[in-house]
Amino acid sequence: LLGRVFVTRRIDKAALGRLAAHATVDVWRERLPPSREMLSEGAARADALLTLLTDRIDGALLDRAPTVRVVANMASGYDNLALADLTERRIAASNTPDVLTDATADLTWALILAAARRLGEGDRALRAGAWRTWEPDFLTGLDLCGATLGIVGLGRIGAAVARRAHGFGMRVVAWSRTRPTAPGVDWRPLHELLAGADVVTIHCALTAETTGLIGARELALMKPTAVLVNTARAEIVDHDALLGALASGRIAAAGLDVFDTEPLPLDDPLLGLPNVILLPHLGSATVGTRARMANIAVDNVLAGLRGERLPNCVNPEVYDLI
Ligand code: GLV
């Protein structure tokens, strides 16, 4: 066997079986994540960690887990890993990109459509008996065909959202730090994008540079009829500024899959707003996608335990140190 792996939640059975064929596996079997203490205890015995985005992995934890040399995060985002702390300790880390691109782009579109066409309000109105008759102005929303979609962060998911947008007859503009290109997508400075878009959707990674990227000033640039969707990370959009913009009608609606605190506390004022649709971090939540994510995380753990380069390494600079 190649070593000992702490898997911080139950994952796809076949993937776990593949891992167990080559390594000793400790699985955290509870529904809720391990506490910091339990995470630390599991890590202390392990050569590799297979983590979820709910697990914070940093230097303090790793100092108590000196044998860990691989951290495979079963997510595309890896802001839960203090990457510099890992690199410094010669620990390679990986994510699970690509396999969740389509599922996350689909979920983004579910939110775009739901927010633009007021599906949450409609569902609640029907259940409350507020649907009295067909009315010309009942719950009228935004026309998407001919409207402009503004993509903030044109990576793999952003580009997949753009491809779908063309099917809906939307014009697509994007802002991304590295100015990548994609078919039928025009690059715009961020402020220009915000001012011109009918729908703004967030797809950049959460980093020090993107924290608070969309604040009160940025929201003030948006059209009052515009919709904001976030399926990336909540901290990219300032929570209080967004709340203010939605409550005052400064923007028309929002669709959110990610929150500063997850699960979203039930006393969060967002829950009191009719014009926001809220989902419990479902971006990659399809049966097939979650199985593929688990298998990719396992592939990375096994590669790391074998002393090979991780196929989805997110801190390749670590190989200059090893
Ligand atoms: C989920 O949020 C992910 O980053 O995969």
C-alpha cells in the first residue's frame, strides 16, 4: 500500500474503492464536516488528504500533520487551502477542474433564467394563493434574447456560460484579468461591462485581488433592470452592498449559489428579499459530476503517493522545491 489517506467525507463509492485498493483509507463518515480538531487528528495520521471546500487547510493544521505530502481538494475552487503554507511545506495540492464545467454552467443558467423571469416569486405567489388570473403585468421579467450578458472571469466555466448564452440569443461581453478570448465574446473593462450588461454573472476564482471586486461602487454602475448571478464564491461580491442594491431596487434581482457563511444563516436579511433566488451551493451537484470529481481527486492522491506529479496540481511551484 502506498500510504494512509484521510478522506474528509463520504464520496463516490467506486472512487473510494479505487483509493482503498492502493492505500489505507480513513473516511470521516458524518454528514457534517469534521471539526478543526477532528480534521487535525485525521491529518496527523495521514500521508495524503482528500478534502472538500468546507475543510480549511493551513499551516497551523499542517504543522501537526508532518507526514502529509498531498492535498487533493474535491472542488474546482481551492480558496479553502492556504496554498503558500502548503507549498512552503513541500505539499502538492490539486483541484478537480473541467469535469464540473458543464454542470456549473447549467446551474448558472438555471439561476439566470430564474432571476430574470422571477421564478421564485412566481412559485411563492402560486402557493400563497396570490395567482388570481392571467394579468398583462403579472410578474413580468427581463427579456434575455437580444440582451447583453456580462461575464466576470472568462475561465472554463465562464466560457461554457457564454456558449449557452449564444443559444439564448444574447450578446456576450466579458472581463477577465488575463484577457483571454472565446468565440463570440468581446472583452470589456470591468466598469464598462457592469454599466452595459443586462445580466452580470461571476466566474472568477476567489483570490486576494477578487475579494470585494463587486462592491457598492460597482453595483451602482449596473442598470436598475439588471440581474446579478453568482455561482463562484460569495466574497467576490460585497454582501452588504448587494443587499442594499437589491433592497433599494438599485438592481432588479439576483441569483446566488454561494454565501459568505455556508450554510446561509436563516436570519440573513437576503432571505427577506423577494427578488433574490437562493440555492445551497449546487453548482456541481449532479450525480455524474460528483462521481467524476471524486475520481479525479483520487487520481491526484494516488499520483502524489506514488511520487508522481499531480495531474491537476494547483501549486506547480512546489516541484521546484521537492
Ligand atoms: C465548488 O464550489 C467548487 O469549487 O468546485
